[in-house]
Amino acid sequence: MSELNLPSDPMILLSFINTKLRDFYPSLDALCEDANISKDEIVKKLSAIDYTYNSELNKFV
């Protein structure tokens, strides 16, 4: 997969990432590696709106 253009709005980003995790990827690491995006960047943006990655659920909660 080529690099994804991440939405700049954190709530849209949350929905976008959780949809990708639900439908296509077994983990956040797999999504980031395949799409050549920074896990730290995603975590930082979503932690600003109080969401953290839950590996057992494979989504940000």
C-alpha cells in the first residue's frame, strides 16, 4: 500500500484509523508499516483528544 493521506481533524482521523484497523489490519503496527505512516504521529494526534490504542480491541478507545 502507498502512503496514506491522514485526515488533519482528530475525530475524522480516529474514525479513519479505527475503520482501517477493523476492516484491514490486525494491529496498528501492521497498518503503519504497510502504509508508511508514523505510529507516533497517530498516537500523538489521538492522545490530544483523549484516545489511546487498545491492542486487545485493536482500536483507539
